[in-house]
Amino acid sequence: MTYMEEQQNNLIQSNANEPEFIQAATEVLQSLEPVIQKHSKYRESAILERLIEPDRQIKFRVTWTDDKGNIRINRGYRVQFNHAIGPYKGGLRFHPTVNFSIVKFLGFEQIFKNSLTGLPIGGGKGGSDFDPKGKSEREIMNFCQSFMTELYRHIGANTDVPAGDIGVGSREIGYLFGQYKRLCNQHTGVLTGKNLSYGGSLVRKESTGYGVLYFLDAMLKASGKSIEGKTFVISGSGNVAIYACQKAQEMGGKVVTMSDSSGWIYDPDGIELEVIKELKEVTQRRIADYKAYRPNAVYHEGTGIWNTPCDIALPCATQNELLLSDAKELVKNGVIAVSEGANMPCNLDAVHYFQSNKVLFSPGKASNAGGVAVSALEMAQNSIRYSWSFEKTDRKLNQIMKDIFEKVSNAAEEYGLPGNYVAGANIAGFIKVADAMLAQGLF
Ligand code: GLU
């Protein structure tokens, strides 16, 4: 058995009931083979063995009361995965599917993503199986306060800095921050994604979606292509999808779909983003209601969004939303590029299919790194007690995404895999973290 096969076996055996984590780590292990072969130092210091085992996993009970006075119990999680290059950094996800497998896959991805930003942030992730859907403001506040009453002792501006993810937006961050402040009596940058009035950063809201487009632009240009005039299929209608759609339209693309957990809409005239914002950001309604505003649009219940012919696909909803059969359909319809806006939306088979059919493909840890990058800029602004303008922050984001593309592309080239941005992202992200681990001795 080779060393890499041993690592893969060990991964599967020690995390047997964590399929999403195994999937995310397998992809990284597959990419690192040439690096481990070239540099024996990583193997000698057991860097891979250490990297796939989190520094720390925290699980706690969250007890809160609903509006009827019933006592409710949920599970809270925080996985502090690796802090070789900076404080743990990564979002909190509130969704019924949250468990250790999900939090560990997200935290693991975050190590490499955060490294690629070039900013000093380690990898972590957390969340709860609490479902914010259908809860009142007061219930959400009760839950967030109780969640933070346990989490506060594990985090800090120089220790671990959570942010939002699915189900956690600026409202939840506000309640979490308020409770942290009550408990610690410190107004520090312990969370990112804050409102502008108490230390948030301009562009944070838009950053993940904008970043996806800045990365895509660099990737297309490197192949002599451009966004102008291209048809986009975007999934999701949350923060990432909304601002990816906005930037795609600004850059001359035509977006024809968006989706939510119940179904998807196809608008042949191009998505009217104001309607989506009204439905999703203001009134919290189903995307099915889009039709009432745009009679030419068609609503489809359930899946099938990837059957829509397009030049560019941006999966921006959630993990494993695009499978091999979807990849085949996209390739058949002539897709030229797929950039992940969500974390691990394409499964391994779909990714391999795109790559073997010469579709430009960027993994989430590279193309969606703009969100956490602006979070790190929020931390920087909090540290100097200052805020930068929208233009300045957006320029920095744009440059960071271009730099990520360069790093990813150069690493792929250096290891004899030109155009393989999955390998490039894993390799470039890994080397910085691994070298920092080597320099700091055993931990
Ligand atoms: N949840 C986002 C991500 O997946 C952002 C994390 C952060 O800003 O810390 O990268």
C-alpha cells in the first residue's frame, strides 16, 4: 500500500460516519500526491495525518424557549481545525442538516480557502441544527443568545472569529455579537459580517458573490474568453447567488435561472434581481412567487435546474447539489465554465467529468474565497478602528481574487497539471499552511 493509500484508508476508517468530510478530504488528498512525492519533509513530519484531524471539536447543548414558552433543545458545534497561519476563521451554519460531518467538511475546506486569500486566517467552522425558517424574531434572538452563552468561552478576536453561512446573516450576527459583548464586556472584532453601525465592513455582504465573478473573469481571460454576452445558470437565491447574479449582469452576462429549496425559476428575459431581493431579503417568500411579477418566467418544482442550456454555471446553493448526471447534461448543452459559489456543490464525479471534458472548473475554496477575504479585511479594519470606503474594499477584493487565480494556476502548472484548478487550489492552499506548521514545531 502506498503512503497516500494509507492516508486515504485512515481517513475513511477514522471518520466512518462522516461522508461529507470524507468527500472533501479525499479531493484534497488526491491533489497532494505530487507535492508529497516532491517534498519528503511533509511526510516525515506527518503533516497530512495532522491536517485531517481537527485541533479541537466542540459540541454543546443549546437550550432556549419558543414563543409559546416551550423549552427547546438544539445542538451547537464549533470545529477549530487549524490555526497555523492565523486565528480560526469560518462561518456558523444554522440548518437542520448540520452535524459533525458537515461542520468538519466546511472547516477543512476553510483551511485551504483562507490560506489562498493570502490573509492571516486559520480554518474553523460551526453551527447548529436549529432551523431559523418560520421562527419569530424573538425566538431567533433567544436561540442566538443561548448559543453564544456557551460559544463565547471558546472564541475571541485573536483566537477564533466566526461569521455567517447558510441561515446566519447580519440579524443573527447582531444577536450573537450583542450577547458576546454582554458576557465579555469587550467590543472587539470577535465576529465578522456585522452591521456597518457597529464595526461591519462595506462590501462584506456582496463579497462572496462578487468574488465568484472576479475569479471567473480571471479564469476566462486566461483562456482568451470573457463574460460579455454569456448565458448564466445560477442556483440558490441567498447572499452568494444574489450578488453573483448582480455582478454577472453588470459584467454583461445574462442570468436565466435562480432557485430555492422548493424549486427554480427560468426567466428567458433575464432575472430581475429586484424581484428576487424583494422575495428573499425583504418578505422571505418562495421563489415560486417570482412568476407573479414576471409572467414570462417559468417555475419548476424540485430539481432540474442544470438541464437549462447555458455557457456558464454557478452553483451557489449548497453541498452536493450538482451530480454526475447534471454535469453530463451541462456538457451536452455546451457549458464552457463552472465556478463554485457554494462550498462543495459539485460531487467528485461531476468535477472529474467537467475536467475530462475540458470545461473550465473552479472549486469553491478558490472561487468563493471572497467572502472570508472581506471578513479578514473587516478584522483588519476593526483592529485599526477605522473603516474603508466601498470602492477601496471592492478594489482589494478584486485584487485578492485575481491573486488567488494566479496562485492556483501557477501551482497547477508547477506540478504538471495546467488548467487543473482543483489541484492548484489544494496545492497552493496546502503549502502555506504546511510550511507554517513545520516552522512552529509539533502541535
Ligand atoms: N461562510 C463563509 C465561507 O464559507 C464565510 C466565512 C467567514 O467570513 O468567516 O467562506
